[in-house]
Amino acid sequence: MIADAAEPSPLASSPIALSPPAEPPSAAGAGMSPVVAVADPDGGEVLVEVPGGGPYTVGWHWGERLPTGRRELRLHLRYDGTEPASGTVRVSRSVAAVADPWWLIPGLFYGENRPAACQRVFPRFEAGADRPEEMVSARWGFRADRAATPAVMVWGDASGTALIADEESALGPTGLAIGHEAGRATIELLFPYQEFPVTYYGSALPLPAEAAAHVWQPGESHVLTLATCPLPADRHAYAPVLREDRDLRLPAAPVEPWEDVAAAADIAAEGLYRWHYDPDPGVLLETVGFDREVSGTNGERVDRQAMHVGWVSGIPWAAALLEHGLRRGRPEHVAAAERVIDFICANLSPSGTFWGVWYRRSGWSQSWSHVKDALHARTLGEATLFLLRALRHRPNPAWAAAARSNLDAMTARQRPDGNLGTLHHAATGEVLSWSGASGLTWVAALAESGDPAHLRAAERAGDYYAAFVEDEFVYGAPEDVDLAPTSEDGYAAVMAYMALHRRTGAARWLDLACRAADWMLTFRYTYNVRFGPRTPLGVYGFATRGADQASPSNQHLHAYGLVCTAELVELSEALGDPYYAERAHETLDCFRQLLPAADGDLNAYRGMITERYYQTDCFQPKGMYLTLSHAWSAGVLLLACEQVLASRPLQAR
């Protein structure tokens, strides 16, 4: 990160005199690309260069060593040329990596990032590759606001290293970069950013590389502040580093909810019932447009006339509406929730599981998959899990029969090694794909069913999917991004292993839940992105701390992390560590912002809740939000509010 001399750095561990530099300055001649090696007190060196420019004077000052081994580094740069010159400051560290290195840019880049078999196209690392038209390369550069924490880490043959910055600097937006060449893996901070070899904008069609520019004036000087940290060979070593970093950022990242929890629950429930619920035939429509006068059809042309059984619509959010209606004494909400669940449970596929999606024009159909007749395990598992939870509030023989049909069908298909499959044929039940970890959601459902045979299947599956968590690379949960790693994989893993620990008390499951939670939290923003003052998110002062990057493929903020609010609180209680509960509550704080409490708020109607907040230039310009209300967005907020309210003493509600 970079700060002017007059600005305190959010990462500062102690006051530091900025002039003169603690180390003697190093000067480079005009027209040269100065490369200055800054010796790290803990070993190794940090390289500082300004390609294509000069002369510059570079000095530096190291801060105190923090518990994780992190040190702050302040760089003092002065441009000594006589004419204005464009220059980008590059700060880098390297490790030996003969084979493929392992990368981590939180929320943005994980190892190879895109498995070779993934059909969704987004940036992929491949050693020695240079195929930018395919978004496959051995070197990548990104703007920092794409990252949940502006940090870049790498693990090589024996150990790793990290560089950490702020989103913005005195030279403009910061950049994060990775590269591998000649047996060395290098991570970089760029001031200002450069995106290369192409720019990702959310589709398979790459945009040209782009670079921010800073023109140095004669005599201009800046203090650039960053931090660095050694990493042991264990990839999970990121966890304490990111936890420490989040604590350092907290004072500069306030979040102010617009509504209290009870009021937010009422708003979300009204949104589900008023805008998404359609009694004919009993569905929660997936999306509803904010503008109800589009094309003079009361918005129906932009409303998605479809319902998934789980995930983006269906049983999970109907179950939340049911719980809310029972708590608040709202029979219309209870009746709507029951009708949705009745409709789904009455229409099982020939294979014995739920269908994937209902469409108004064509009825029940497969999941969003390129494979014909495929049903997606995560969607089916989530529907079954929340059906079991709905049954606790409203016993119903037809619901119980549908739940058992799904559970038995999935158990019967389980491989001996525990894999539950990813894609299942709607008619025959044949497993069409065993790739990825989408079966993790079924672990929670099987564990919560109460049947000993189902619990044994859950434990076998928990053992199988543990390798994904231990490898720090969990992928395959959402239907729409194929085998991409996503925040939703993290939620599924946390829910799975907490369910197993709840049922068995085994320490192994608690350890996996903790590791899964740490990985999931790499997607969670630890700072407040700076938005333009005239953008919607800037005007409303939207604070991003607590929001999650959806995935490296879908680079926007979303609220789906609220789905495991109760599990994170439970994890904190089991560990005697408040950290995970704090992270759960900060997400609930975040998404009690931008809630339309009255018709007209946010150019919407009361209870309409967007799915996407654009914190970077991807899909839409930074600072915008999607003007569609999503059933799951209202549903997951309602779920988290109900979970928090249920955990409070009656007098505190």
C-alpha cells in the first residue's frame, strides 16, 4: 500500500519518521529502469523498480515484526528527472518453484485457478503458457479491488512469501500480479495497477490489457507503504496472516447497517412474499425487476419465470419464510412457504430426487448444465437439507417422504470411496459426472436426517471431500460456473463438517470445519472499497467489509455467505474463539445496508434485494448494483436474521 508522507498508513505498527530514510537512498541514472534490492531483516530481499523511467531516489524503512512474521515496509521514492515522466513502481518477491507454484490472491486466484476441465472461461495459470485469447498464461496482473484482501501470496518448492497492500495509493489504484519463469515464482505489487495479459470482464471474451498511469513531475516524492511476510510450506499458513491483516484494517473499515435485525427480517420476508411468490402454481420466482413499468407489462418481461428447487430459489428460502411466518404470526407467509414446498415435493424426478428447475412454459426440467438431463448435486442437496429443517417447524408426511426419497437415492449412488457425484441423470439416476466437490452439501443433509445409515454415508463422503479442503482448492458447487472454485464451495464445506461434528463430536470434523471456514473467509472483503462519489454505491456509502466475492469467475459481491451464519457461530462456540462468529455478524451487518424499507428506496420497492454489488470493473462498471431482486438474496438475509433472532433470549429480540 502507498501513502503520502502526511497520511498515516492503515498497516503501520508504530509511528515511523519519514525523513530522512532509515536506509541510505539508492539512485539510478536517467533512462534506466532502477532495480533496488531491499534486504529483509528476516531474510531474503524485496526488489523495487520503476520500469522505463528515471532517475529516482529510493529509500526505505522497516517496521517491527508482528506475530505472524509480517513486517511493514515504507518506501521513499523521489523522481529526480527534469521532465515529466510516466512510471509504475513495481515491488516484487520470488521463491524457487521448479514445478507449478501455488498462488493465492484472496477471492480472486487459487492455485491454477481454473481446472483444465472447467467449461467456464476465466483466468487460468499454466506454467510456460502464453495463450491470452484462451485466458491461459504463466503471468497475470489484476487491479486490487478484485481481491477480498489486497494481498498476493505464493508457495514454491519449500516455502512461500506474501506481499500485502491497500486498494488505493497516492499513485492510484494498486495492482497485484503473479508470474512464473525459469524456475522462479514471483509476486508483485504495482503502483498503479496493470492488468495483463488481458482484462477479464466476466465473459469468455477477453478485453485488451489495460494499465493505469501516473506521471511523475520533477522533484515529486511519495511514501509507498506495504507489508511482507514469509510463509512456511503449509498452504494453510495464509489463515493467521489474513486474520492478523483483517484486525489491522478494522478501524478504517466501519460498517453501519441501515436496519436492525428484526426490521431487516420483516423487509426480506415482505420482498419474498410480495414480489417473488406466485401462488400459481406455488413458486418463488428467481428474479424480479426493480422497474415494474418496463415495456408497459408491470415488469413481467424482465422477471425470470422460473424456480430452482434449491440454490437461487426454492425450498431453502421458502423454509426461511416459513420460520419467519411462524415467529411473527403471519399466516399468509406460512401458507405461501408451504405451497412452494408442497409443489416441489409433489413433483419428484423419475430417478427419485427433486428436479432441477421449474419453467412456466415447459414445467420441470434439468439443472443449468451442458449435459442433457443432468441434475446438479449441490442444488438437490441444498433443497433436501432445508426441507429437513422445515420439517422441524412443520411436520408433514409428504415432505418427509420426499426428503427420504432424495436421501435414499443419493446414498444408493454413492461410490465406495465416498464420492456422491456431481451430475445425476434425471430419469435413470446414473451419475454423469464425479468431478468436483458439489456433493459436500449432501454431507450436511445426510448428517441431519437422523438415520444411522445416512450418517454413515455422510461420514464416508466427509472423508472423501476432505482432500479438497486440505488442498485449499474446493470447487464445483454452483451450477453456473462448472468446476470453478467459489465462495459457495466454502459455505457448503463449513455446513458439511459442522453437521458431522454436531452429530458425532469427532475432533477431525471440527478441524475440517475450521479449515473450511478459513478458506471460505478468503473470499470475504476485509476493507471498504472506494467508490466514485457519483456511483450508486458511492452515493449510498456502501461499506464492503463483510461481503464476499462470489468467485474468481463471477467477480461481484454477494450475500450468500449468510447461509452458514449459524454454523460459523457454532464453530466459534466449539473452538472457544469468537473470531468466526464475528465474521458471520459482520456479513449480516454488511447486508443490512442498501435495504429498501419503502417503495422508491434505491429505485426499487420495499423488500427488493439485489444479487450483485459491483466492487470492481467486471460485468458492469465499478460502483453500480444490479437492478434485479433475487429470491435467494431476500431468502438468505431472512434466513440469517431468523437464525440470529432464534439464538437471542426473548427479552433481547
